[in-house]
Amino acid sequence: MMTARAGVVAVVVAGLMAAACGGEEAPWVGAGGAGGDWVMGGGPTTMPGGITCPAGFAEDSGTLFYVDPVSGDDQAGDGSQQNPWASIQFVVDEKVDCTDATDTPKHSDAPIEAGDTIVLVGAEGHDQDIDISGCFNADTVTIRSATLHEAQIRNVHFRGSAYWRIDGLRFVNGTGGPMIRAEDQDSHGECHHVQIFNSLFTSGNLRTVQDFETHAGTAIWLLHDPEHITVQCNYLSRVGQAMTVSGDNISIVGNLIEFFSLDAIATGGHHNRFIGNVIYDSITLGDGHHDDFFQSHMGSNPDVSSDIEVAYNIFMNRYSDAFPLYMQAATQCLSAFEEGPKTDIRIYNNVCKTDHYHGISWADTNDSVIVNNTVVGGTDMPGMPPGSDGPDRTRLSVEGTGNVVRNNITVVNFAGGDHNLEIAGDEVYDYFTDWDNLDLSLRAAAPAINAGELDQAPADDVMGNARDGTPDIGAYEYVTP
């Protein structure tokens, strides 16, 4: 038990996608939770785990070059603010002093050098499909919007390139295709050290099953084993697959995802981090696909993962008024089912509220640590929709050897371990501050308070509050109001 003020995540994503809806507030932005409100991109925003997403851009480094499709000229321009270029694709192809995969200079006399920034001016008129192929920088070159979330494009495709940063752009792609694609490619080399930061992603103003079937695509697609990719502080709404993450040394940090019709995060690989993300509400298309907040099953070697950290994330079925109930799916929380060894998996300080029986379900998982998670729900829980085939009770299941399963709150525990609590039905009102409004922090006198084991417990809780020498069970450490 601590005496600092608790942090409870509440989401108000007001007007973020307005420009994609003709200037009106997007009808799909969600609201849920209790406590202090925050606005992604209008903050600064504090995400779970104490991660701060800035209200604007990172500080520019190097020289700024400008692209303005209205007033610019590719032939007569010099990239200055007074005399900009017109086309971002022209600039990437001709004006960046990068090398190819063999370290051969592509444009040795080009003005844009490692560490410089390319600024996209205005909302419309930019090249919609940007190809960055075989362009390796010695240090990061940034492409950003002049005004946060103003410059709109459809997609960027990185094929064997390195040290690029996308910052504060707005991606709208209703073709069913990806919005960011980063991949190794034989003809262009390896893709590595790419950052995707503080940007907005949507497949459009999707309202019906047919809209999702026709228009929803993957927002961020990392495939064919790129490495050292960072995806941080982005907002993804009304998409198909939010993120496909196949590769190594990838960081997915502080992103907000809502209304996805496939999986929020599908992943596989090694040395990857999934920290401080907030994921809400899958959309069912009635096609038999089992939607997942997080599923580990992708990659060039799909059934083997190691050194994976999943922590400080919040996964919730809110049953938002944005969609009719028949479009809102029972969603698996954290799962990895395929046969094949998974080792050194660390799952801690996650919160999941769902009506699906798969809470944390990991098969063939060894020498791993699953501690201090709150994974609850089920169709017989208060406020949850009834199941068509009887009640589904959210469970904790970890199959394998050498695992530590400790200090977790769940409904059904198939994993064994120690210092885990099972709760059911109206007991949620004895444990949680405001179950009906998505606040799963511990209430005063909850049985989980001071009931945990210190060994292997994280030093802080899901909101970054310090744990003491007698830690509480679950993702939250009780905080005295």
C-alpha cells in the first residue's frame, strides 16, 4: 500500500481525427474510464508505466528542409522555407545524402544529410504513397508535419533502409492496404533503426461491417525481420490489423489503439518490448476470426520467441456506444498458442478486462515470469454481455517449465504458481474502485492489498506508483486517496 495519488487511465481522444472526417469531430473517438482525462497528441500525455508522450515534436536537429506541394518547385526550389520543394518523393529520391546497402553513396552532393529534418507543409497535396528504398543514413533523418497531425498521406514503404523517423503525420488509407510498411528486402538490404512517432492512423470513418471488410487495412506492418524499430506514442483507430510485428529488437511503446477488426498486435521474434500501450475494443465481422489484443504467433520463425517483455499495458472491452453491440467482439487478451518453445517471456503489470476466456494463455512457455497482472472478466461478470453458449470466465494459463506465476488476479487460474487470487461475480466490487467504469485500481480493504510476494514483484505498478515491501496482488498497488 502506498500513500501517493493513484493514476487511473481515462481516455478522451477528442477531435484527433477531425480532419479525416471533413473537419468534424470524428464520431469514432472513444471515451472510457475514470479519473484525470488525457488527450493523445494534445498533452503531454501520461501513458501507463509513467511513459510521457509529448504534446508536440521532438526537438529538431540539423538543418530543416521544406516540402510544400502548393508553393514549392522541385526544379527551382532549394528546400528552404522561402523556396521549398514540391514533392516528398522527389526529395527522398534525389535530395538525401544516403548510401545503398553496399555503403555506396547514392547522392553524395545532396543537401539533406544525416541528422536533418524534412518538414511537410500543409494538409493536402503531398505524395500519398512514399517509397523509401535502399537509403541508409548515418544518423536519423526525420520526416515530420509542419503542424502536428496536419500533413496527410496514405502510406510509407521502407524497403531496406535505415535511420529514418516519421513524426506527427496523419495516415488515412481506406484501400485495405498498409499505412507503414518496413521490411528487409533482398534487392535493397536490411531495414533497421526506423522510428514511427506521434502519428495518427485510420482506414477512415468506418461504421459498418461492410465498411471494415472493404476499407480496413493494417496500420503498421513490420515484416521480413526488420530490426531496431520503435513505434511510440501513436494513435490508431478504425483499422484492420493495428500492428504486425515480425522482427527483433522492436519497441512498441505508449500507443493508443481502438476499434480494430483483426488483431491489435500480432507478433513474434526476439528481444522485443511492448510497454505502456492502451488497447480498446475489437470489431467482429462475423467471419469466425478470433480477435486478439495481443497474440504472439508471427515471424520468420513463427513458433519461437525469446526475451520478450510485455508490461504496463491496458487491454479493455469497453462496449462503446460508437458501435452496436453485435459488432463488438469477445477479445482474447494475451496469448501464444502455437507449438514451439518460448523462453524468457516477462509479462507483468498488465490490466485486461474482457469477456473472453483467454486472459493470459501461453503454451510451451519456459523459464518465464508472469507476475502482478490483473486479468479479469467473463460473460457472467457484472455488466458483461451474456455468452451464447454459457459463461466464459477469463483465465490464466501458462504451460511449460521453470516459470514463475505470482501475484496475479484472475477469474480461473490454470497456471498454478503462488500468491494468485481468483475472483468471481460480484466480488469485483470488493476488489476494484469502479468496475462499471473501467477503474480496476484496488479499493480500500481489497483482499489483494499487502497479500503479494516481494520476490519477482516489479518495483512499481501499472501507473508507475512504487510498490512497498509487502506488495499488493495484481497490476495496481493500492494508493491512499
